[in-house]
Amino acid sequence: MENFWRNTGVQLGKHWKIVAVVLAVVTAALSIGFTRVEFATGQDSYLNPDSQIAIDNVEFQDNFGGETIILLFTAEDDADVDVSKLFEGSNLETLERLNDELAEVPAVYSVVTPLTSLTFSSELVGGPAGSAALTGALSRDEAGSEARTADIGIALARRGAAGEQVIGNPLWNQLLIYGNDNFEVVDGEVIAPDADQLVIRKSLQGTFPNALDDDGNLNGPLNGTAVGGIILDGNIDLDTQSSTTETVLDILERAQFEGFDLTVTGSPVYLAEINDYLQGGMLTLGLAALAVMAVVLGLIFRVRWRLLPLLAVLIGVLWTFALMGLFGIDLSLVTISGLPILIGLGIDFAIQIHNRVEEEVVLDNDEHPISETVANVAPPLIAATVAGVLAFLALRISKVPMIRDFGVLLAVGVVVLVILGIVVPVAALGIREWVKPTEDRGESLVEKLVVRLGGLPTKFGLPLVVAALALFVGGVLVEGETKIQSDPVKWIDQSSQTVADIEELEVATGFGSTLGILVTANNVYDQDVVDLIHEFIIDAEARPDVVSSSSLVNTMAKIIDIDGATVIAPSTQDIVNADTTLQSDDDADVRTTLANIERVLVNPDRTATQINLRLAPASLDERAVLVESLADDLDARIDALQATLDADSLLLADLPDGQTAVRATPAGLATVGIGLLENLSANRANLTYLALCLAGLFLVLRFRSVTRALLALVPVLLAVGASSLIVALIGFELSPLTTVGGPLVIATCAEFAVLILGRYLEERQTGLTPREASDKAAGRTGRAFFTSAMTTIGGFAVLIGSALPLLRDFGIIVTMNVAIALLAALVVMPPLSVWVDERGWLGTQEQGAIDGSVRLAANVPGGQMVGAGVGVVALAAGVVGVYSTADTESGEASTASFTAVPLPTTTTTTTTTIAPPPTTAPPEGEEPAGPLVDPSGFGDERPEGLVGGTLFDLLTGDQVGVAPNVANCAIETLASRTSDDELLALGAATAEPAAAELIAQAARDCGITENQIERAIAIQRNEEPPPVEDAPETTVAAEPEEPAGPEIDPSGFSVDPPTDPIQQIVFDLLVGGNGYTGQGIDPQVANCAIETTLADNDPTIFTLLAAQDPAAVESVKTSSAKCGIEPAVVDGAVAEFAAS
């Protein structure tokens, strides 16, 4: 090999023009790679794509979009406004414009401004879905009926007084935003509380939060905060996300709100800031590093053409990053930091060559200085490079993709730089020395300093070994205690506006992050799934770390959550009604707005829904504990549900073997941060140990001596241990960059140690004594080592000035590591080399004086071979052991597949599809000759539906004895008037009064006797039925008589309106007044009907009537008829109320 290196040196200098052309051509060819370089800070940089967290997050974003730009509206300090003012006048116009403009931005998935949320609330509260949910909850909550009835009464009164039901009407805005808390109805008039007593409606408290500090005081103006979000498309690349964020920010910057400040924050904003810095700021820092290195070279490296090493480094860095583009390795937070590392490592190669050339020319007057330089310096440079490459490749066992890529980048870069570090200086200096040889080499104080640093007496050899081992063990012990910071917010400039905005969001809203939970099943509207979600949310919101939540189930649950009433889950019908509201609206603008809500709540085939939890500010360690606890809670609930499902449950339809009926997985940026934290923590120590073992194994093989290899590793052990101890003592938090410090220290220190040892062996092989060889090696190479160390330190020190804590801390750590590595090599290697060599452990005595270039390897055969064999076996075992104990698996990832299964529909019978004829009264003055609905046209077969089948069995059973066709008549007549779901909601299963009245009326209309009806109701209630009565005999109708008048004489009732607010509204609807046209009914007749209805029914009857409950309407008609009011009058009154 010596001839090869000597010939290489000669040819490079001789053909320098060809070398220049080749370098230019290769650089131009590799420039293609620059066009393929991409920047990435997404989850693919942090998580293995086949890990469970990554798979779940991709699925979550496919269903419900990606990261969210958060909009924070806060009332100005001097503005006397509350959030309702956001939806009036120019503010409302601005929100409407923003909704339209933002929806048109490419890669925007959903626009959920406060106006979007309020629009959904308006459609629910002002539409049938909300009314049906409230009345349904009333019928299901006997214990809370009083509280619910009172609340509904206030709601009806507020609704009647609000006027036009459109957002922008201040009273309607107030009704939508604020709940009924502290409102009163006095003499039919709604009395609103003072502004400081208004309470945000529970279903909107996530949109309009009132955050409290630790002492329970408000963090901002009462009811002065609103929150919205712009959700970006899921699983998009960083460039698309950043450009979309910039477009959204430009639109929002033009928005002005009277009385409110708008703050824009969220993960896309600070990730865009990191991305912008990577693409611009890092290049600036790289240029600054080169400038600092140029100054250091100019001041310390006292040689001709002292800036030449920078040229080699610049070309090498360009080639390396071009190759990364060709290899498809993205530039991330970690890989981009390879720029200053490669500059620092690469410049040492060129400096060593440059320094040796002038040494050969001036000091040794060698006839062939270039070939002599290459022959003696190239072998140790190559050895140091290979050791460094192996140390960097140890990073491939990291579980963080960008750290694995970082290892490849550094390994490729070091190889490229050592080649160029030899080729460029040799070619340039070869022609220079041929044309104009160097005549003088000035003295350098640096070289004298280096000699003094390595001048420790040889008696310190053993203590140095002990100290190195002690520091290494100490570093190992404290390494696991160092905190890792994987929160991206902590990586950016903590004094920036971006961080200030994040902190403002935390103060104003109480949350610092969100956690999405993807819930999947065959149909997420199934009651079992609804109950699971509802119960989970109740427990989750009880945790201090969970500020609030949002989901379709939670929205409906909050609507029916009334103080003083029982907390109950919404029914499947409630969720279906809300879903219908999302999809059906005649107003195209409203439909478009609701579509944005729909996209973030439920997927198109209703097999997935989202629970979004807002989390209080916390460290990622604390958040990881919370997320794990929430996931365990969900798993336990799912397991419990799985054990109780009936075999015919739709949740079990077509499920793959072993798959649970419901799957719930945390997802979103919070889980990515937690996953990164786990990945950074995994294999931290193994990275260092594997790098050490691989470098040591190679050095034993290269030197063919375990003592020479261990000698080179002693300063490495010292540097690794000292670095870990210092980091722990000063309390540094490790980031994705600084976690790679171990292999980096090993590579850097090994480079210095191998080069120093190589020069020492070279001088010993000239016949010098150990001490003479050590002093000469230090004196000749001190300038190069000190210069390369100072340039490297200077380059990394530039990072200390970075605005990003991520890079600043990295600069501090690496600068410290390089300084430790340099001092360890320069101070420890010389005396230790002498101490070991004097005892004959290096094998230099066997080699004796050697003519020619340095020989790094011991003689074969020779006394070093046994030790080398043992060393190879031990270090190889170490490599295997460290690798086998490393966590290199992504873990078992599972996916679930669900088939969209519709909810069961209830049919009453299959015997006829003809609706029964309407119930008609007999001609005035005549008794009915038979039932109002003729049962003769109905079939005898049992209906298949749940309600129909149950009623059929009940009526046709022996205890009731209704004929099958008559039973089907009653069943189909009932079905024509109300749905099965409504009947069930009214309590048909237990024959609650509201449901029983509807069933009874349908039965009467088909000729079923009162005794049969009463018996059937009693049986359904599990009560003792009344005795069986014989059916009345058919009699001949008497001659018609003049009607005797109404059953109840209204003349004895008051003409004054009732004092109860709900009864007063009914009175006004019948008589007219207070904004209602009325039906022209006499006041006494109206009061007769009201009091008779109350006497005949449950006190909640008018509340149910206001919600247009079919059973309630029929009951009111029946009771009102006793006072002479026709059913059509009741229908007219109900229609007027609904229209109001």
C-alpha cells in the first residue's frame, strides 16, 4: 500500500488540471441531487412508519384531517363586549367572509370558526333535533323531570321572546350562546340576569371558554374568549403544510374585529417556523461557520494558502448533501445539523495533509514531500475515518428515523470529506511546491503549547487509565437521568411571538394541546358505542389534565345536561337527528358551514368518529402518563362491552376473527410527541456502547494489537464519560440532536487519538525513544490538531447564537464535546503512549526501526497477535450483545377493519302497505256506528318490527283477547301517527303515560274496548290487570238529539291569562296576544282547555306540546275537546308556535 499512496500523491500533484476538471464535472453531475433535497419535520421523521402510533395517526388524519391552526378571539381590555358581539354587524360579516375565503384554500380540510360552531348550535337548538333530545331526555329521566320541565319552560319563553331566529339577532345570539342559568320568567316576561351572571351554554363551553388560574380566578374577561380552528388536510408533506399555513395567515392578517383581538397559533404555525429556519437560517449559520473557520485559520494556521482546507470542506459538504438528495434522505431537524459537524470533521483531514506537506518541505527537506505526506498521513486518516464511520453507523439502531438518516449522512459525508481532504490539498499543494516551494515555516506557540499539554510524566499513565474508566462509568450511570425534551414548542425561539401566542392560548383557554381519539365500529351511532363514548368523556373531563372535549356524542349530551337532572347519555335517535341536521338544510350557505363540522366529527360511512380532548399544559412525560391512562380506560370499557354484546348485535357483523367490536385509539400531535420521546429514550445507551464496540473492533483489526486499540480508546472513554457527567451536572435537556452526542464524541475523539497514535508510531519506527517520539509527534502535529480543533469549535460555536434552543443547545454540547475530545487526546495520549510503550505493550520493539512510511499494524506473527485475537472476540461479542439488547423492533402494530352496517329500522307489519284511513268524527248529532277505522281490511300476520311485534303479542294474548286483524289495525294506525323511535323515547317499553295515550287512542279508533286497553297497559307495566268485562252489546241507535254542548262548561273559568309562563304561551296561542295571532278562542274556553289538559295528563304535557311531541298533541286535543275546542284549533296553535 505504501507504493500506492506514494504514487497517488505524485499523480495528484502532477495532473492537478485533470483533478480540477474531474472535481468540477462530478460537482455538476451531483447538483441534480440538490433538486431532490426535501425538508421534513413531520411524523415520518420522528416515528417508524410501521409503528402503531404512526399507523393510528395516519388513519386518524385520513378520517378527520391533519394539524389545526388555532384561532383565539379575546375581548380587548378597554372594550365592553362579550362573545355575542362577535356575531353582530361588521364582525359577523368578517367571520362570514373568512369562512368563505378559508374554505377555498387548497389543503384546508375544514373551517371551524366560532361562527361555524354557533351555526351548528343554532340548527340544533332551534330545530327539531334539540327539541326531540330534550323531550326524549325528559321522558327518560323521571328523577330529574322537575328540573328538566323548568328548564324547557324557560327555554320556550326565551325562544318566544327572541324574535327572528337568525344569527345576528342579538337576542337569538344570546339564546344560542348562553344557557338558561339565572334566567327567570315573571308574568310571562323573560328576565335576563346581569352580564356577570350569564353562563355559557354547556355544549359551547369549548368554543367560548372561561379559563381559571390556580386560585380559581378568571384569566381574562368574563365571556370574552372564543376559539376556532382551521384544520389542514391530513398526511400532507411539510412544504404543502407550510405554504397552506402561510396562505391562511395572510387571509387572517386582513381580518379586523371590533372589540376583539385575533391571535393565530397552533402546531402548523410553529412547525412552519422551524421549516423556514431549516431552509434559510441553517444555511446562514453554515456560512457563518465557514467565516469563523476562515478567521481561525488566518490567525492560527500559519502556513501558505491557509484557507485551502475550506475549499476541500466546501466541495465535500456540497457532494454529501447532493448524495443525500439522490439517496432520498430528507433533511430534518437532525440531518441538517450535519452541516457544521461535517465542516468540523472534514477540515481536520485537509489541515493534517496541508500541515504535513509544509513540514516535509521546510523541516525535513524531503525530495518528494507530497508522496511522503500521503504515504504517512493517508493510512491513519483512513483508519480514523473508518472508526468514525462505524461510530456513526451505530446510529442506525435508533428508533427515530431522522437519527438513523443522520448516521447515514455523517458516514457518507466523512468518507467523501476524507477523499477530498486528501485529493484537493495534495493536488493544489503539489503544483504549488513544484512551481514555488515553501521556504520558511514560522515558529508556532501552539506547537509548544501542545508539547506542554502532553508532557505529563509517564508515572501518570495508570492513574489516567483509572480516571478514564471512572469517568466513563460515571457517565454511564448518569446518562439515563438526563431529561429528554421532545416537545417541538421547546425547540423554537422562546422569546418569539409564536411562543408568546402559544402561552396566550394556554392562559386564555386553559389548554396547551389536544388529543384526538379515533373511535371506529360498524356503526358509531349504535347505542352501545354512544354510551361508551359518553361514559368515557364524563370520566375524562373529571381529570384535572383534561380541560374540555368535543364530539358529536358530547354535543348532544351537553344539550340534555340540565343542572338538577340526572346525567344521561343521548340516545341513538338523538345522534341520528343531529346527523340529519348536519346534512339537511335548505340554505346552501348553512349546509356548507355544517359540512365543515360534519367532516371533523364523523366519517362518511359512519364507521368512525372523533373525540377531541383539550389537555392542560404539561410536560411530555406527564402527558405520556395521561394518554396511557386514557387508553387503558378505553380498552377496559371496550372489553366490558365486548363481553355483553348479543350475538346478533350489528357491532359484531362481519368482524374479522379476534377483532373487538369497537376500537378506540389516541392520535394526533400529542401522541407523535410522546412516540418521539419513547423512541429517543430507547437505545440511548446502546447507541454509545455500539459505537464504542464497533470502533474498538475495527481498531484492533487495523492495528493488529489490542493494546494499541485500547490506547486509542482511553481518551475516547474519558471524553464520553466526562461529556455525560457535565451534561448531567449543568442540567441540560437533551433534544433529538443532543441525544446523538455519544457516537459523535467517539468519532471525533477517535479521529484525534488515531492520528496522534499514528504519528507516535511513525516517530518510534524511525528509532526514537518513546519520550522523544512523543515530543516530536506533539511538536510536529500540534499546530494541525489545535487548528482543526479550534476551527471545529468555532464552527459549532456559531450554533450557540441560533435563535432555536434546539440548535443552540446542540452547539453548546458539541462545542464542549470537541473541546473535551481534543484535550483528552492531547493530554492523555502522549504520556499514556510512553507509559505503555516503555513496558513493551505496544509491540514497537518487535518492529524496530523501519524504512519507509508508517506501519500502523503490529508484526505478524508477533507478540501482539494473541491479545489481538482475544480483543477481536471480546469486542465482537460486545457488538453482538449490545445489538441484541437494543430495541430494534417497531412493536406489533394492528389495524382494524369495519363494515358499514345501517342501524336497524322498525317496521310495523308486512301484511299491508296501505296507510289506515284518517280518523274522522261521525256527522254531528250521530253516534258512531262502529270503530273510526275499519279493521276488516287488515291482515292477521304478526308484524316483524320490535314495537309492532310486541304490541301484537300483547293485544292478541289470552289476557287481552283482541283479534289479530284488529290488533294490526291499531298497530298500523299508531304507526301512521308516530314512529317507533319516538314511541320508545316516550317510554313505550314500560307503558309510560305519554306513550300509553298514543297507543290507547289508536286502539280505540280500531274498536278495542277500554277494558282491553287498560288490561294491556297494566300487563305491560307488570301490574295486576283489571277484571275482564264483557264486550258491550250492539244496540240500535236512538233518534238523533240536539247536542247538549261541551262535556265541560267553560263559563265557570277565569278570563285572565295564567301566571305560569308556559301556560300563558298556550293561552296566547289560543286567544291571541303577546305577539301571537291566536285562534280566536274565548279566554274562558282557553283556560278550561288548559286546566282540563293539566288534570288529564302529566304536568310536563305542555312542555312536550311545545316540542311538537305527537303524543302530547293528541292528548291536548282530547282534553281540549271536552271544552268544545276542535282538534284543528290545536293544530293551528302548534303550527303558529313552531313558526315563531
